[in-house]
Amino acid sequence: MTPTISALEARRIALAAQGFADRRPEAPARRHLLKTIDRLGLLQIDSVNVVSRTHYLPLFSRLGAYPRPLLEEIAWGKKPALFEYWMHEASLAPHALQPLMRWRMDDAREGLGTWKGVARFLRENRTFIDKALAEIHARGAISAGELEIGEKGRGGWWGWSEGKRAMECLFWAGEITTATRRTTFERVYGLPDDVHPRSVRDAPTPPRDEAQRQLLRIAARAQGVATERDLRDYFRMPVADTKARLAELVEAGDLLPVSVKGWDPPAYLDPGARRPRKISAGALLSPFDNLIWFRERTERLFGVRVRLEIYTPAHKRVHGYYVLPFLQGEAITARVDLKADRKAGVLVVQSAHAEPSADGETPGRLMTELQLMARWLGLGSVRVEPKGDLALRLAAAQN
């Protein structure tokens, strides 16, 4: 018979898998960042910078006020430990995952699945593509804007220039990779043999099915307990491939089928998952945090409907533009719409809303985390605007 676990136990397993059962280190260092990234499998990248670019935030949520330049060094320094590719969305991940993504690069070159447009662009613009590659070979790592060929910003594909489209298609196909990023968050492209360490260059390419099994193992470890859709979404895997690989992992004993009370779909448990009796977390969560990026899973785990409202017209937004849920203990108890006013040196809480699980400690604990975030961002104070049902209590909680 399939074992059954409670919804609360599933939530605790998920939180522990994501690192929220651990105490924050007193002085977060490089090893703490690497351990956390390895645990999560990857960090999503996003260009929105109203508070902080999102790839910095999951580490802050788990480690506290770590030195931000450490992540930049790990990701884009002289000897990076991470690489960029389209894994969940655009993502950073440990180098060990690069061989596991080569089947997706092959799919992009061949135009399989969602990659038809990439393959078509590469095929129909081969002369231009070859000139772009020749420039990188001759000049080394360059940005799309530094290409000496092609017309600039002619619209289409988010207004990208011909050069940008060429570079991105080559990036998706694995023919070039990110060498570094500049302060404007501009991607600088280089050749994989010039960028990746020898350990990656020499690593054999696993068969497609084995690479997918390994990715699903990583997703299962990072989530603890998860449905097929949860596991598939983590690395945006194809539906049919995911179902086939899950059956193989179950047969091998690498995943354990379980039933979670209140969950309609069946679930899978990582055999090595921790099962803590209590979680005492306190963390602000980026809307792109690994814990909550799949909204269906978030609602199933926490009973909270989280929606990204960046692209919602302002008058239709319920909670705000860039909203961070607050994880208090084992529950999401509040959400705050934040903005870093860097000129004024203030972290602005544009609105604050309580969730049904909020209690008397919520305003104080949330304010403590907001003040920590402000210091981490180099801001002098927190200002709470009088909007939302938690705003007055939150403002009163300032020291």
C-alpha cells in the first residue's frame, strides 16, 4: 500500500528540503552560498531590480545578510563555480549540471518541442550566425551590442537587435555561453571552451534518459515531496519524458510513491528527505524563490494563492507590484510590496497585508526581517506606507 503523510508533514519536508530547517550562519561565507545553491539545484535569474535582482534573494532568505559580491564572484568571477542556461527559466546552477542540460541544447539546435523558433532562426540566418561566431572567436567574449554586424533594435523578440537574437539562439543551442555580466546586467557571451572549466569540458555527455533521471533526482531532493507536475516544473521537463523517467526512478527505489492528505495528485518522496517535527523559519521570499515559483504547489503547500502582479495593470493589483510573501515558522503569514528607494536610502513597504495564519508576533518578526534586508541592501531605514490591513501594526513594530 502507498504510505500516507499529512499535509503539515509534507510542508515541513518541503521546507527542510529548501533549507528552512537550518539556522542561519553567523557570518555567511562562500561555502555557505555554494552549499545552499547545491541544495536548491539552481537560482532563477530575472532582470527586475525594484528591490534586488531575484537571484540574490533566495540566498538572503536562507542565510541572512551575506556579502552580495560573493555571489557575483561565484557566478561571474575569474573562476566561476556556476554557469547560466535555460533550466527553470534563465538560471544559474553548479557546473556539474551543465552536461545534464546538453540534451536540451541538442533539442534547441534541432528545433524540438518549444525550440522550433530557435532552430529556424539559426537555419535561416546561417551566414549571419557564422559571422557572429567568427567575431567571438577573433575578439573573445563580447556582448550582443558589441557585435560589428547586424542592425540594431529592429523590434520583435522584445525589441532585440539582430545581434541579440543571434546570440540568444546560439546560447540556447549551447554554441556560446555567458562569460560574465556587466553592471547593467548585460550578458557577455563567450565560447564554452573558453568559459567552462576543464572538468566541464571533459565531462562525458550522458544519454538523454540518464540526464533527465539525474535532473529529476535533483528536483526531488530540492523539494522533498512533490507531485509529477512539481518535479516536471523544476527544470521545465517535457511531459512524456518526465512520466517515463519517474516510472524508472520509482522502480529503482530512487523515489517513493506517497499519498498526501488533501493533495489530489499522487506524490513522490525523496528517500533521503528530512522529516523535522517543527520549522522555525523567518524569511522574506522573492516571488521567484524556488519554494514558491510554481504557484500551484505554493497553494497546495501553504493554502495561500500567490500571483505575480508585475504585468497586471496597477488599478487591478491586489497586493502590489513586487510582492514578497513572509514565511513565519511553517506558514506564510503576510506579504509586502517592497521598493528599494536607493536615492533616499530607504526600503519602502508600499503595502502590507496579513494572511489568515498571521498572529500577534507577525508584525514584529516581519519588521525585524525588513530591517535586516534594508541593511543588507545598504539602505538606512524602513518606511511603511499606510496601505494594507497590516500596515499600521507593522509600522508600530519599528524599533
